[in-house]
Amino acid sequence: AGRPAATVTKTSAPLSFPADVPTQAALIAGPITDLNVMTRRGRMTHAVDRLVISASTDIQSAADATLIL
């Protein structure tokens, strides 16, 4: 999409890109776990955060709906 190449790792921030623009990727090493979240622009918004949780944690949500995987 005219952007420079990006390397996505277990510790990098989630990568956002427009789904209606041709995109390509190459697997550097595997296996991987991939989560895609898509919303229609102008109708809904979303945010993706990566949390490493190793103990009981309170998660505060400001949204009407929250999904935790």
C-alpha cells in the first residue's frame, strides 16, 4: 500500500493497514498465530491491544463490547 516493509514479532505493536489495498506478506519463521480485525470505515471503530498477562488482572473497558482472546 505504498508503505515500507514492516517486521511483525511477538513483541511488536499490532499492525494496522487498510484491507481494501493490495497487501503482501512473507513468513520469516513459523508457526504463527494471526488475528485479523476488520471494521467498515464510517460505521464502526475498533482497537487492538496485545497484553501479556501472567497473573489475575482487572481489565477496564470503555467500549460497549470487549473481546479477549
